[in-house]
Amino acid sequence: MEWIATMQKALIYIEEHLKEDINYEDVAKNVYTSSYEFHRAFCFLTGMTPNTYIRKRRLSLAGKEIVETDSKIADIAVKYGYETPESFTKAFTRFHGVAPKMARKNSSKLALFNPLVIKITLEGGKSMDYRIVQTEEQKFIALVRSFQTEITNDDENSDIPDFWGECFDKKLVEPLRDLRPAGKKDLYGLCSPAKESEDTFEYGIGVILNHETVKFDVAEMEKRGYRIWIVKAGTYAVFDCIGEDSNCISDTWTKFYKEFLPQMGYETVGETDYEIYFEKGRKDRFCELWIPVIKK
């Protein structure tokens, strides 16, 4: 249950440093994990980004001070990380539904956002359907783009779906599919963890390279914007994402952190994870999710 214990430590650290200039990267360092892995685990375990959680806790405490003390609103704004009264008022109003001055003047009802407590309930002897696969080194050719780590599990962000849409609209996927034989033109969504001290990760859309792949000029493909992506040999936990849209991928990641890891004796590894979108597959399966793991 390492990730559960890590999240609990992170929540305690956040609570003790809410009045300081901290973000998810600071929290990750304190619990000795990469900012990328911490951000992703936090998102799927709590349903929100770490920075969103920090912001909501600060605004909740700020609201309490507004109605219970005579402190200047400008001072409260600075105390909870806002550079100007105007930015504080805008955030406070969006969160509480009333401006700070009106909240103090009218003793308005405010939104309460309590500290999170992570609890895991174990039910039955099996958490979810999965299979463990040992892979050799794999090679892909893909269109690759960098994305901000903070977009992970952000319901309002559509950068990666937009990337897929752009690749299809501009017919950039077809040259990849043309390299594969009929019936095996599966597409891969490759996700590489952020490097140390970086706040971005790479996501690629590609096809696998193996003995069935049509021979091609690598240099020419690279000139056209495609790139060779190498995935190290490793152990993968594989799950079916059942659903009609990409929401089922987030649901599967959430179950992975909440159900699979606490029960099955594995840990995450900072290597490439990927989705497989089969050319010919089951109607109820949106994709297959491959997550790199190691046995504890």
C-alpha cells in the first residue's frame, strides 16, 4: 500500500504548509517521489489535481477567517497565496459564491472544503480483471508531443483528445497505419513519464515496429515529423478499458491505484505506459491499458 501511505503523508504535508508558497512539485519532493508520478497518483486517488486541492483548502480556510476575524481582507489574500486583493476576490467568489466583503458583511453561507482522508476498502479476493505480461524491448514509430503534467485528470482539459483529433484531421495517422498489415493496424497511445525537474511529459500516437511492419525509410519519416520510440523490456499489468469514450481510461487508472496496487503486491515503475486501440476488437472495449509494474 505504498501509494496510499504516500498520499496520506502528502495530505499531512499540504495541511501543515497551506500558508506557504507550495505546489504539487514541492509536495512530491517531500514524499520522495517524482512530481509526474505523484501528480498522476494523486489525481486518480482523489479525483482532483494536487494544486486544485491546495487551492480549495486555502479558500476554505480563508472563508473561515473572513467571517470569524477582523483581519484585513488584503492581508488574508496574501496569507493564502494571492498576490493581489483582486485575484483573491475573483477566486473567493468563484469558490464560495459570494465576494469576501459581502461574506463578512452579511455573514453569508460559505463553502466548506475539509481535508481529505484516504480510505481503502478491500472487498472479496479479486480487485479487478487483469493479466500480467512480460515484454521484450519494443519499438514504435509515432507522432509525439509534450504536454504539461498538470493536465492529468483535468476534466476541463482536452489537449490529448485534441491531439488525436488533429492527427486524424490532417491525415497524419494514415502513413503509420500503412506500415502495418490488414487486421493489425492497431494504434498505440504512448505516455512517457516526465524527466526529473521537468513539468511536462511526452505522449505519442503510433504503431508498433516488428517483423510484420512494412520496411520504410526512417530518415524520411523523421523529416515528416515522426519519431522512433523505444520501450524497455519489462513487466506490465494489462487491463481492458470498458466503455464508449475515453472516460473509461481514467476509471481504469483510478481502479488501478485504489484497488489493484493495494491488493496485488505490485508497484509502479517510471517507464512508458500505453493504450492499444485495436483495429479489430471487442465492441465493448474502448482500448487496452498497459501499465509498467514491478513485484514488491
